[in-house]
Amino acid sequence: MSAPTGRAVPRGRAASPVAALLRVSRNRPEPVAGERCEMCATPIGEEHQHVVNLESRSLMCGCRACYLLFTDDGAQLRYRAVPDRYLRFDGLPLDARTWDELQIPVGLAFLFRNSAQDRTIAFYPGPAGATESELPLDAWSTIVEATPELAVLRPDVEALLVRRTDTGGGRGGREIAASCHLVPIDACYELVGRLRTLWRGFDGGREAHAAMDAFFEHVHARSRPAPASGGPS
């Protein structure tokens, strides 16, 4: 019988598949725990900044170096950095009728400018997370004309956080008090995610409202008065 062709395995050298897998596993680098930049894979801390993918409208975690690449608001880029800016708008002209015209069924909403659609979008919390709706253009235009300071809102990366409280009385038996802040868009999504785990019933329930109160206290503490129309931001 003729000898089989091919190179013989030297005596003493492991040739089993198990041995080969063991060699691979010993040479494999250990996984790095913790958050990583979604652009360059650099490890980042729990507290980090975000950029918005303008095409998918998704948030991406970023290291400082990658974040700084997308801070130019005028650049025509696919990504845009989320600024860390909090402003307070006092005296927002938002009565019960105007709120009803916005067609927002709950007392809390985030409004932001979608540059791809070239219109203002509202989203509000609920048991399924964020519900999104397009604002009636006439109703929103009325608010902006009455409060031109709202024009400082940066598209895609900042939102107007509006919360209304029914106080009762007034014409038709309804009056509302409204507070309005400019906040980073990632803060809005963070709150929506938190409320999703707490939401009970139609209006959210006690725990959800306690979370809203804590969030607004945090926002108010960080906010400074919004500049007058045409003033520096």
C-alpha cells in the first residue's frame, strides 16, 4: 500500500481541533468593559457627549475628539454635535386655546426643528416611549411670532421642553401655567426613557410625575435666561 500524500504531522505536536481552539483563545485580546465611542471605539466614561445622525435621527455616543469634529452648525455634515446649553423662556404666551391647537394630548412635550423635513416636530412621553407628531404650522408660527427669542433653537440637536399645568378658572373654566426651557435633545430622550419605565395610566401616575418634577428642578438649576431676540446666545 502506498503511503498517503501530504505532509506528516511531526511527533509531539498537537494536531487536534481542540488544541487549535485553545491556542486561538489564549491569543484573543480581553474584551474592554464600559462605554466606547461609536465612531472610533475609544473607551469613554459614563458621562460623555453625543452626536446626532441627521439621516436616521439616532444618537451616537462619542469621545471628546470625535464630538468636536461636528460642532460647526454651518457645516454640511451627516452628523451634528449635541450642545450642552440650557435656557429659560419666561412669559411664554401659551394659553389653553393655543395648547389645544398644538394637538398635544398630555401636559409635557419636546419641540424641535427637523432640518431634513424643514418643520417643527413634537414628541411627548407615554407608556410606549416617545410619541411623535407634526405640529400644525399655523399654531406654531403664532407662538414664534409672539416670542421671537425661540429662534435661537438649533435644529436637530436642541429641543424646547414645554410643560403645562391646568390651574382652573378663567374663561371656559380653564387656565394653564406653562414653563419652557431650551435643552439638549439627548436630555429629552433620557427623560422619555425614564418615564417609559414608570408610566401608569393615561397621565403617567405618581412616580412618573415625581420623575418629571425632579427633571425640571435639574433643568431649572442649569438654565440661564434666554437672550433677547437678536442678542448673543
